[in-house]
Amino acid sequence: MRWYQRFFRRGLTEKHLDAELRFHLEQQIADYVAAGMKPEEARRRARLEFGGIDQLKEACRDVGAARFLETLVQDVRYGLRQLRCDRGFTVIAVLTLALGIGANVAIFSLVDQTILRPLPVQHPEQLVVVNSTEQKGGHTSTDYSLAATFSYPMYKDLRDKNRVFSGLIASFSLVDVNVTWQGKPERSEAELVSGNFFQVLGVQAALGRLFAPADETARGANPVVVLSHGYWLRHFGGNAAILNQVVDINATPLTVVGVTQPGFTGVQLGWAPDLYIPITMKPQMTPNWDGLDSPTDHFLAILGRLETGMSRPRAEAGLQPLFHGLLEGELPVMTARQVIVSQDARKAFLAGRIELVPGARGRPVLQSFAQPLLAFVMAMVGIVLLIACANLAGLLLARGEARQHEIALRLAIGASRVRLVRQLLTESLIVAVAGGVASLLVGWWTLRSIVSAISVVPVAASVLSGLTAKLDWRVLSFAAAATILSALFFGLLPALKSSRSDLETPLKEQGPGTSGGTGSVRLRGVLVAAQVACSAFLLIVAVLFGETLVRLGRANLGMRIDHLVQFSMDPGLSHYSSAQAFTLLQRVREDIAALPGVASVGSAQDQVLSLGNNCDTMTFEGYAPHDDTTVSVNYVGPRFFATMGVPLILGREFREEDSASSRKVAIINEKVAQQFFAARNPIGMHLAIGWGPDAHPNIEIIGVVLNTRSSHPREPPQPFVYFPFAQNPDVSGATFYVRTSSDPGAMASALRQVTERDAPNLPVYDVRTVEEQFSNLMAADRLLTYLTLGMALLAALLAAVGLYGVMAYVVIRRRRETAIRMALGAQRADVLKQVMGNGLRLALIGLAIGIASALALSRLLSSMLYGVKPTEAAVYIAVTSILLTVAFAACYIPARRALKVDPMVALRHE
């Protein structure tokens, strides 16, 4: 009995099928009862005969699946034939989608690698970042926030006494180290970690073993090192013989005990250390800074793994009594060391609490800085994809109107509208899949270009290390989802519009001039206006960012960076004493000054135009502190300001006589003079490093220099105090600045020769011109500008194509009308004005919407700009001119084609 198959072929849904089956079952039962059978026996026999409703329904589903598969294959074959016949549309559609989806794939990969991707460890969802809110005093070294740093004694107490974590780890990153292997010194980056670091994270070894708690015993007692997998491949060629070999790191022999698993790059996304060293080796890795036993030295980041079933709120509540007790135990030490000197400070200290932040993605350092920028870029590439989809939707609407006769004929012979919509959607899906596959190539190429551009910029490479151009399963899944959603976005509305057709007009009239309706033209006009609006917005943003980049490049840095070369070296990392390091650095400075072509040489402890500065709290003579007296600090050598081209406003520069045995002196910038010596001449006044009762100003101010922008042109000038390099009690390394009278790029080899002669076993790093250093600092702004400009130009091109398509279609559709008007004596200028007026009207509407959107988001844009207002009239005038020019060209070509129509030929054709 196959009657249920007939039900399926009639198009019954499962609900109808279930009702039909039950009806026939009850009918059969009634027949058996009428024949004298008992109801129970009749029901049992009917069910046995029918085989059960569930079996019947399953059989119907099997038939339905086979039928669906059969029709799907038919739809795909027919769709391929249609697309092959219309190769022009197919090529344009595939390229448009490849560009739109490809840009999204590339940017999503960056977002995934820097923001979304969890750490490659076991059960990352159980990890939390530990923060504390107490008022920290003393020395703090952090790359993120004060709340995220702890002292080593505090970490050990929390680790050993808590009851909410299955493990608590600590790390200090990134530490610059000098690595010497087979007599070749080089600069590398290490992370100092607790002994349980790898064990708690669940990271495995690719070679040898990783650290265990036994590798964290006493200071200097654990001379072992673990190599990252990438560093092992790059510097040791993946040679397993390196295991158990001794590598000299900061003049300390460490034994290589293992290599981490591939893909693990630490607990801070974007920062990939080369080496992992036990935290107890910190005195050897930072020779002039110990801090292991000091509760006032905060430098460790802490992550914990929650016990199974433990929630973050419960864990926070469970940690508060322990943490409060630890703070009470530290309070006497803080008071004795003058870290806490008032009752208010004591209350603020004891009011500290532990806060736990989700740590599945590691320490949120890079995420906090990069998330707004990448989210903005992701939104822009999303707009580009929307423009591409709107463009394709317009093309499909025109294509659907050209196929009205075919669609009407299929409807007339019995095809359902659902069947037609499915056919048209299948064609859209085929185009989308082809575009999605091509987008992987576009996305990979774009991503590789971005990663390559980042890798050649030292500043960006150090912050975004570990980025790759690989398209993993997460990116491929995103590409697949974007492909399917795009197909629905640009295919569904045209499919519904094209399948809604009356049968009379298309079957009676075959001419192109009569096909279609004003509704489709109006819808295509809306799509084009939306494309122009999005393009206008992106172009405005791109021009604003471009102007920002130009203004940043011309910003007044307070110094002259032309004809200036820099390089750095750090003898302290090779266990030179402060006196030995100073003697070596002094000799290098003198030897460089003797080179031909060198105008002057200066040195500084910290690089200028870098991402960070050292800070200290100061006490200024005659200033009653009522606000923060923390200022940036740098130790510089003689003729530093003359070499850097920083104008001296008052007093004098440091001289050779300003030595360790002479009176202590300092030079301040204008910001310090204005903030702490208002209406007073600071020359001859005094200051002191530190604050509190024991801070007596004993350092004489001998000069005032112009404000400089030492970190980034976007940052306002900071209060700065400079001390003589010779009076630095902890001399370790220096950055030299050499002003040349010739090409600064040619000076690099001569500088290397001097350093190799004076210090053959010390690595020299960051050898570049200061102009290159400044260019590196602008890498993020430059990349953002180029990405925005590329997307804006792509959007404008897609909008121009869309506008051209609409106008070309309108010209063809109104060819009969145009021919009649010209036959009746209409002037060519009138026809040209009418045709172009329609297109320019759409462009002006879209332009107005785009400008309004940019003005509405001006407050958001202002935070990303420098030296230019988001409402700059010149920018809007320039964008308007560009888009109107593009729109004019897109409209003029179809309009010229309309003028070439021969009225007699057009009327005969119709």
C-alpha cells in the first residue's frame, strides 16, 4: 500500500500527513468493529496492518528526503546552466563577493587572534585574572594597570592559603635578555614564571620537560630555561640536541630542559615570549632590580584556575577574608617604609578587595587597547560587504525582470511560487559559494599583507607577536557563515520579487521595454542610494584618518629628528656592575664622537619616541602638594638636548663635570615649571625624588627645556625631569643618539664597528634612524588609514557599478519612450538631462544620508582623530566632489548610449 506516498507528492505537510494517517486508521478500526470485532481487537489488528503510524511517517520522510534531494540536484543543474549562459553577471557577482567577504575574513582573523581566541590550554573557561583594589605604594612595574600587579610575597601567600583555586600562577613579562649561544650574542624576550605555570595551565612539552613546583625554590637556585616552540625552530633549527645544553642568558648559564607545545605563546595574547625562566632567577635576569622579597615591589601578574563547580562571585567572596588578613600583615611594613603615611591612606589600603576577571583569553592587555580599533575596522568591512550584497541584489532584480517571461511560463504550467523561490535562491547560493571560495584567496592575501606590514615594524611586531596568516577552522567557519548570510541577504528579496508575477502581461508581451515594473526600479534605486550613503560615510572617515596621519607626521615633537641615528646596548644584563657599565658606555660615546661625519652624540637611559616612560613621585621646593606629583623621569648624558635639537629655555645643559661625585642637579621641562613653579624662576630651586617626611629637596634645578612628545604625538606633553646619566645609581644600559652631517643611514655600519670593538660580547639592538623610529610609532595609525582608505575606495567602486547598472537598465527599459520623444523632436540635451537627472538624484540622496551619518557619529570619530575636527568642512566638500564626479561618470555613459538610439530601429524592435 503506497497511498501515503501520494499524500507526500500532493505536498502535504507533516501535520496534514499525521491527520490523514490517523483518519485512515480510525476508519479501518470502525470497519472491523462494524464487522463484529471487539474494539480492542479491532484497534490491535488495524495497527498491526498499518505497521504503526510512526513507521508510516518514517517511510514518508524517506520518500520526502529522496524527493527533496532529487529536486535539489535539478535546481543546482538548472542554476549552473543559467549562470553559464550569463557569464558577465556571474563573473561580476563572484568578484564582488570575493572582495567583500575576503576583506571580512582578513579582519576577522585579526580580531580572532587578538581578541576572541581563547588560550590554547586545558579548560580555559576555568581561568580568571586576579586583580586587587588596594592603594598600592612603592615600586610598580606593569604593562596594563596597577590592579593587575602583585608582589612576590603576596602571590605566595595567596597561592598557599586560598581554598578557591585548584592552582594559582604568576608571571612577569616581557623581560629583555641577552642570549649567547656558540659565541653569538642576541637580544631576546623572556617571561619569568612560577614553577607551577605549565602544570596549572595544562601545557605539554614538545621536547623534554616543562617546569614543576620543584623549579621554584630559592633565589638563583633554579638555573633552567624552557624554549618556546617558535623560538626553538627559528634559532635552533628545531634541533633536539639543544636539550640539556647550557645557554648563556644575561651572563648566567641556564640549562635547556624543554620546549613548549606548538601554538602556546604565553598567557597574554599578542605577546609571544621566546624563553620561560623560573621566577626565582629574577635577580640574575634583572641584575639591578631584585624585588623578590619586597612587599612594596609589584610586578607579577596572577592567573588562577577555579576549583570545579566554583563560580567567580563565590571565589571572590571566599578570597576577601584571606586578602584582608594579608593586607593587615603588610601594613606595618608599608608604614615603616613610608609607603603609607596618613590615616586616610591606611583606610584606603585596608579597604582593598580581590576582583576576578574572566581569563579564558589570558591577560586582557592587548584586548583593552586593540578592541575599539578592531571593532571599528570590523564594522567598516561589514559595511563594505553590505554594499556588495546590495549591489548584487540590484543586479538580481534586473535579472529577474529580464526573466519574467520564463517565470510566468513556469507558473502557468503548474510550478508553485515556493518552488520558484527555491530555484532562484539556489542560483544565489551557487554564486555565493563561488564568491566565498574565491574570498578565501583574497582574505589570505590581505591577511598576509597586514601581518607582513606588522612584522617589519619593530614596535608593532613586539606588541603583536604571534600573529599568523593561516586561515584556521574558526576563520573558515566565519567565511562559511558570511557566505550563507550574504546569499540570503542579496538573494531572498529579488527571489520573492521576481516570483510575484501576474501571468497575463509577461505571456502576452515579449518586449524588453514592457517587462518589469516601477516597483523594481524604485527598489533598485533605494539599494543604490544606500550604497552611495555607505560609500560617503566610509570616504569621509578615510579622508579624516588620512588628514590625521598627515597632521601626526607634521606634529611638533619639540625636537629635530632628521639626520639622527639611534642604537641601544645594555651591559647590565651581562652582569656588569653599575660602575663598569657606566665606564663602557662612556667609552662608546667618546669613540662615536670621534668618528668622521658625527656632529654630536647624546645618550639616555630610556628611548625617546617609545611606548613607555619611567615615572617617580617628586617633592618640589616651595610647592605644597595638593595633586599628583608623579612625573616622567629620564637619565641623559652631556649634550643630549643639543643632539636631539631640544631648545634650552633657561639655564644650561648637563656637562661632563656633572658626575657621580659632584652636586646633584636636574633639568625640568616647561610643563614641570608651569605646574610646580608657577610665577617663580625654577633655576636654583630644588627637588627630591620621593615624597613624605623623609623627602628633602636636595637636587638643584639648573635648566628648563622645551616640552617634548616622548611617547606619541597624540599624547599631550608630560611633566618631565631629567637627571645626569653619571648620577644614576643603577646604570645598566643606554640608548645613544648620533647626529650626523651626512646620510644617517650610512652611519649604521660605522657605529656597529665601534660597539663590536669596545664590547664584542654584547648585542647591539634597535639600530635605526630616529625618523624610522617615529615612522614605527605611527604604524598603527598608518595601517588604520590605509585599511579605511582601501575599503572606502572599494565601496565607492561598488556603488559606482551599482549606479551604472541601474542607469543602464533604465535606459534599456525606457528605450521605446526615448525613441518616441526623439521622433517627436526632443532635443538631445533634454534627453541627456532627464536620464542623468534620475541617476544624480539617487546619488545626492545617498550622499545626504552618508554625510548625516558621519555628522551623527562625529563624537565617536573625534576620539580617533588628531589635529582635525570630525566636522571639517573641507573634508565633506572633498568627499562630495569625489562622489558626484564618480556618479556623473556612472550616469553619463548610459545616457550617451540612450542618445545613440535610432528611433526607427527602436520602434521596430518594440
